[in-house]
Amino acid sequence: MARAKRNKSYRLAKIHDRRSHDLPRNAEVAEVEVDDPLALEPGEKIVTLRSIRNDPLGRLHSHRQIDEAQYQGGRAFQNDWEKAERGPQAVDPSREYVDGARTREPVTEAQRKAVLRLNRVERELGADGAALVHAALIQGMTMEQVGQLRGLHSQRWNDYFSRRLRECLDRLALIYGFATEKR
């Protein structure tokens, strides 16, 4: 007797699975659906793996602990921080020391706008919220590490910092325009 054919979902027929099956031993990855860069028609999606090993925001999003607006707000904050940051310049010790005076590179308009947005974020979040967001999103610290840094070692404090981080991500989503105010 012949088996009845099952119809595959139309949605799954449009998604190509190009995930790697030979991951490193200590890899922490999450599945994510993205636009296909090799697609012939716009809107086609593929399933890929995203590393969440050193990405606390990606980990929270992949475990469904924050929503899409909070995730996008956090990514916008990280993007502004990268634009505004003027990190240390590399020094070549093999070259002869002269006087070290180089002309400063000018501040671009994108850097200026990013600094203005970051100043607004700090005003909106307050000193404690801004420090927590910076520790989690820029330095990549976990809530346990934030608690240890402040000398607070209990699970209750870890839960508090997690709740407070979600509140700050809500505020970031509002500031960057990924969410609207609840009535």
C-alpha cells in the first residue's frame, strides 16, 4: 500500500538551510532567519547560525528574553558607541620616537550626532542605568559579573540587574524609535 504524501509548508519551501553541521566544540550559536544575499527574487530568506558566545544582547534575543524592539535599540546603542568612540591609536615600537605629535583627525558629523544621541541616552537612563547598559552591551559583562563588580553576590541582585537591563532596553527602543510609548 502506498503512503500518502505530506505537503511541505510553503514557508519552508522558500527558506534554504545553509547551516554548518561541523561546529567547533565550544561554539554557542543561535538560528536566525536573514535575507538571502544570493536570492533571485527580493524577500527570499535563509536560515543561518549566529554566534552568541561574546554577544549578551544576541543571547538574550535568541533565548526570547527580549523582544525585537529591545534588540534593535541595543544594537543602535552599540552602533552609536562605536561611531563616537575614538579608541587608542596603534604605536609602532620599531620606529624611532620623534615627538609623537600628530594632527588630530577631525570630528565627523556622524560622530557628533552619535555623541548627542549617547548624551540623551545617558540623561534618560540615569547614571545607574547608563552604567548597567554600558557594562552589558559594550563590555559584554553578564549580570553576575555586574553584581560582583558592585560587591553584590546574591541571585536576588542578579535578577534585579536583569530586570533593570530590560527596562533600560525598553527605554533605548523608545529613544531610537523602534517602539512607541504605551498609553
